[in-house]
Amino acid sequence: MTILTSVASLEIDELTKTYGRTKALDGVSFSAGRGVIGLLGPNGAGKTTLLRMVATVLAPDSGSLRLLGLDPADPAQRIDIRRRLGYLPQSPGLYAGFTPFDLVDYVAVLKEHTDRDWRRDETRRVLESVGLADVMHQKIRRLSGGMKQRVALAAAMVGSPDLLVLDEPANGLDPDQRLQLRSLLSQSSTVLMSTHNISEVGALCQSVYVMFSGRVRFAGTPAELAGLAAGRVWEDDSQDPRAIRSWMTATGAFRHLGEPPAGAQVVDPTLDDGYLFLARQEHR
Ligand SMILES: Nc1ncnc2c1ncn2[C@@H]1O[C@H](COP(=O)(O)OP(=O)(O)OP(=O)(O)O)[C@@H](O)[C@H]1O
Ligand SMILES: [Mg+2]
């Protein structure tokens, strides 16, 4: 399914990438416009591989991309894309001897922001927006894990890029900072982000793609993902062996996924239910 949008920020056509015998991407296509786009899928599904291509770090073996209307395979257009792109890798390598201020300022230099005063103000702005005002002049090696993640986020966001590519951005963030991240991202223009946190997708994303084994198996809205499990979730005091999946909830009841038996207490599906239903079909 294609999500129709007025101007496509991302047009991705039949991307493939093979590492040895592993097909990391096996014909991935989609197009998306402005807004926050979520990428879900199990470990090894190909999310990071896809995000690295959108970040122009990795070229596909075959297939094509258009990012902000430009072609990253063309060196001149690739430079134009990079000027307008912010990227948070899954494991950002930060210079531990730098301060957050120096690091974000350095990234701004790489993005060809030559006005020193503008850079200073912008560096402060993004570091304040991720709650690092107090530590911006301390060495990065002295910061906590979640703070380091926020330094990397600030570096991705410097200059308010038109396209933000974020690989598990909420990784290691405390609940307060997760909320803060949500409001930051909802103000950005186009964001493509991977996450293992399904509730993040429900709270933030206008569209969601679910990948399994290098392919996109679902494209739609978060509500449509939850809707996959409509009429297929029921709760009971005891475990039902007829369910294809069942798990105990916080209240001690059992939640079941599958074809509900007659008289079952069918409940509204959540995003998790939709995702689990999809994953189950994938592994049948
Ligand atoms: N540089 C590489 N060399 C060899 N294999 C790789 C390389 N990068 C990725 N792969 C393989 O490609 C597949 C997809 O990996 P990828 O990192 O894109 O998954 P992912 O969806 O991001 O997973 P995770 O949720 O664990 O981050 C995996 O089988 C992985 O082992
Ligand atoms: Mg990954």
C-alpha cells in the first residue's frame, strides 16, 4: 500500500542490499511526505540498513532513492541532500574528549554553517532543546549514557534539517526526555525513525512501516496496524490453548491472539496486538 501525499520527501524504489548470504534488504519500496514515519521490525529486519541508505551513508546494490526530490547516487545532488539532512546512527560514535558544545558546533561546521555567531546560538538552542544546557561545556566522557544519546540527537538536529533520519532515537532516554523528544520531533518536517518502542509509534507517527527479513510487510497508519488484530484479541482468566499467542497482563488476566472461541470476551486491539499478529503471520 502506498500512502498518498502531496510532495514526497522520500521515494524509495526496490532497494536491495546483500551481505554475503544475508539479504539485508530484499526489494524495499515506499514513498512518504512530511511528518513522522516510524519503522518497526525485529532485530536484523533491515531497518538500520535502510536508514543508512536514506542518510546517504550506504549505497544500495540495486534500486533507487529520491530524497527531498534529489538523487543521492549523483555526487552533486548527494551534497545538497547532506546539507539538508540530519542523521542519528544506531551507535553514535562521539568524540569523548569534546564537550557537547564543541561537538555540535563541529557538526554545524561540517554542514557548512560559516557564521560563527549563528553557529553559537544554534548550538546552544539544540543543546537546550534536549535538556543539556547545564552540561554543554563538560567533557562528553563524563556524561551518562542517556545524556550522550541526547548529544547525538542535538548533533542530528542542528540547523533544523528538512529530513531527519533517526535510528532508535529514544534509546536510553528517561521518560521525561522521551516526552521531550516527542514534542521536538512533532515540530520537525520529515522524520524517518526506527524504534522497538511501539507506543512511541502510536504517540508520534503519522505512518508506520513494518519490516521483516529485508521486506516491508505493512504500510499504513498506526490505527491500521492495530486494526490488523481487530476481532482477534480476547481476554480470559485462564490461558486458552487455542490462541496463537497468549500472555499474562499486569492485572493477572490472559490476553489471547487468534480466532476467538464462541462467547469469548473480545477486546479492542492495541498497536502491540497488531504488530504481534503481523509477526505471527510472518513466521507461520
Ligand atoms: N556491515 C554488515 N556486514 C554484514 N552483515 C550485515 C552488515 N550490516 C547488517 N548486516 C546484516 O543485515 C541484516 C539487517 O541488519 P540491520 O542492522 O539493518 O537490522 P535492524 O533491523 O537494524 O536490526 P536491529 O533491530 O537489531 O537494530 C542482519 O542480518 C545483519 O546481520
Ligand atoms: Mg538497527
